[in-house]
Amino acid sequence: MQSERTPGLHIGIIMDGNGRWATARGLPRALGHKAGVEAIRRVVEAAPKQGVGTLTLYAFSCDNWKRPETEVSALMGLLRLYLRNEIARLIENGVRLSVIGRRDRLPEGLAADIARVEAATVTGRALHLRVAIDYSARDAILAAALAGAGRKDIGREAFSALVTGDACVPDVDLVIRTSGEQRLSDFLLWESAYAELHFTERHWPDFDAADLAEARAAFQRRDRRFGGLGATSAAA
Ligand code: FPP
């Protein structure tokens, strides 16, 4: 089926701080990731009500393979559980789920689980939820450059479709990073060329609808000029 662009903002979230949240409570890091899944549920439910059409969540980067094997398998287990447990709720709420990133290094069966949820939710129009797994923005840009090599006709729009793998995904409007770090860590680098950035001290497992609303409100106050002069300066 041909996908359609979901109207609304595109927000990307770097879900940081699961480990610190757990450590502060004397819990194993894996329980921080588990609590992070609850935050994902809250935000996925809140996003369409707050004018978000596309939500891209950074769940596992290509560099996260460097973490201890126990943590990697805990994360992969949570991803599998999320896909299996969440499918009915996603369909009911009109959420289309797609996964970006490599699939050839995932544990056995996970790629099939992903494909199943993608197919089952493809008609969802309330929210396009994109989950980045084994994802690297630089690798996505490199792959697009190789795919487009030799094509003289290619412009930014066509190249964007190669980078995202989906012509219906708009540029990112806002990137949120939790837990106080202020960097992009190889997340949506091409798509975020004019994104506003919002950093919050909140650890991801504590993030909720009110935090999303606060980030939205801060975004609303920004003067997005896209290299032009913007409303205030142009009128002067
Ligand atoms: C960063 O916190 C978070 C991650 C690397 C993983 C994010 C994954 C989830 C929220 C759960 C699984 C995802 C889905 C879609 C089911 P960190 O561990 O780097 O925290 P720290 O910086 O405090 O150590």
C-alpha cells in the first residue's frame, strides 16, 4: 500500500537517561530501559493530541552494540516485547509503526516481528511512529549517496526520500533530548537541518505528556527563519 504523509509536526526524540534513572534508584540498568518503554507508551498516546504527526524515537544506535552483551539483549528483548504486546493498541489508536535502521544484525526473529507490525499498522493515520533500531544517520546518508550516485537529476527532495527510505516522511521540526546531554549522536542528521533543538534535564523514564507539551510550547515560541529574515525582521 502507498503510504501517505501524516499531517502535523515531526518530532525526533533521543531517549536518554534510562541508565541514570535506574542507578539513582539502586536498580539494574535494564529496569531503566523497561521504565523507558512506559514513557514511550505515554508519549505515543499524547503525541497526536498535541499536533504531532510523525514521531521518531532513537531506541538503539549502531554504536550501542558496544554496550555489554547483557544490556544489549535486555534492550532487544524489550523491543521484541513492545512489538508483540503493542500491536493491538497501535492499530486501535491509528498508529502506523515503521522501523528505520539495519535489520541484518538483529537477533533471530526480530526482523520478522518488525515486518509483521509494519504490515499490520500501515493504514494508521493518527500518528506515524518511527523507531530507530541499529540506526546511524551517517550510514543512512552514505547509503543514499551510493544509491543516488550517477543520477544527475537528483535534488534535495529526491535525496531526502533516499535518506529516509520513505518519501512521505517530512523534515524534522523539533529534536528533543532528555537527561541533560546536548548532542545529536548520529540521529536524523540530514532530516534535522532546520530542526529546533530542545534539551531537558528529565530522565527519559520520567518523561510524560506534560514534558512533551512543554517542549511543544518552547518550539512554538521559536522564530524559525530557515535562513531568511523571519516575520519580525522582515517587517522592520
Ligand atoms: C539511553 O539511555 C537509552 C537507550 C540507549 C535505549 C532506549 C530504549 C528504550 C527506551 C526501550 C526500548 C525501546 C523500545 C522502542 C521498546 P542510557 O542507557 O544511555 O542512559 P544513561 O545515559 O543514563 O546511561
